[in-house]
Amino acid sequence: MRERAIAQAMETGELTVHIVSDGGANDHVLILGREAGGVRVREWHPGNWSTGPEESVIAPAALLSRLEGVERNRQRVDPDVRTVRAWLTSPR
């Protein structure tokens, strides 16, 4: 069976971002959606895995700044910040 690449952006137009911490104890999962007022963020972290995501709408620059800070702290962002930036600026 042949494998095929799966697009980072889901068919819904959302993008899933995984912030990987050392040992996995502080991982975060963000599901991003573009809205007229900014970026809709649904976020899961160790404090809410079983209760559901925190939801907010933030400016694209604030999201990128946060992810760049995560990388500066030597945590891994998957997909990387360049990919998230390209997704934010691509046509819908």
C-alpha cells in the first residue's frame, strides 16, 4: 500500500499545532481557525485534557509571538512557526 502525504491544514481549514515539552508533561495542542477578528484558538493542556479546550480569539501577531517564544525556550512546535505563519497569510 502506498502512503500519501496528509496536508497540515485539515479540510475544515483548521490547523493543528502541537507544542512538545521535554518528557511530554507540559504538552499543548492548539487547533487554529481563521476568523475575521483574528485567529480562533482551541487549546488543550495538562490542566484540561479531560474537560475540554480553552477557547479564545487572538491576533495573528500574538499567536506567532507566543510560538516564537516557545521555540526560544527550546520546545518544539509542530508544524514549525514558519508553517503556521504561511498558513495564517495564505488565501482561505
